[in-house]
Amino acid sequence: MLSTEQLEQIENNLFELSEPLVIEGKEYKFARKTTEPKVIHRIKGSRFCKSEFGEENSDGVMVGVAAQVIEFGTADAGELFEPRKFDAMTLCENLSYRDMVAIQYLMGKPLKVLSTSKAHSSEQQSKQS
């Protein structure tokens, strides 16, 4: 589950990574979506996954999509500086899994919201059991 701060960062399209990407001796601590992912990004992500790993799996496809629509950099006052995109294999090798999960939300994965009434109902059902 994402924290309130992470949700705000996603809403503002500037997400701070839990672990900076360190590539070629440089640190990249923030991610930003450059464009809304489209079907073509998913198709290209699937191609990447099949060519590199011999099969399609959801994590490989998501990294393939992220390589096309996410850029990384440093940030100050809500602005991304020195933005850079990385190829999918570089992201596979350097991006923490925890950050990849959060980046899926940045790319538009719907958030699962548990309403208070549903949570309350579930609590009551548990107590009755």
C-alpha cells in the first residue's frame, strides 16, 4: 500500500525513489511520467520481454513500458533536473522492485481504495466468525 506522501507524489507526477538509481556513477532519485502509456507501449514492452527472457511476464513488460514513458533525474522545488530515460534492461538491472511497483501507479495503474463502510463491514464479519 502506498503512503499518503507517495500518493501525493504520484498525483503531482514527481515520484521520489526509495533507492536511487546509480548508473554510470550518477544518482537519479526521482521519476516522472513523460506521456500516458498507450497500447503500443505495452506491445513494445512485451516484445522486449520475449526477446530478452524468452517469455512474457508482467514484470518484464512493465519495465519495458516504463523505459518508454518514465524519465529519471534529480529534483528541487517540484522540478525534475537533468531528466534521462533508460533502456529496459538497464532498469531491470538497477531499479528496485519496490520502486517498480510504485512506478506502475505513476504510469496509471488504478489504485485499490478500500472504503470505510466496506472495511467496517469486513471487521464485523470477522468478529462474528
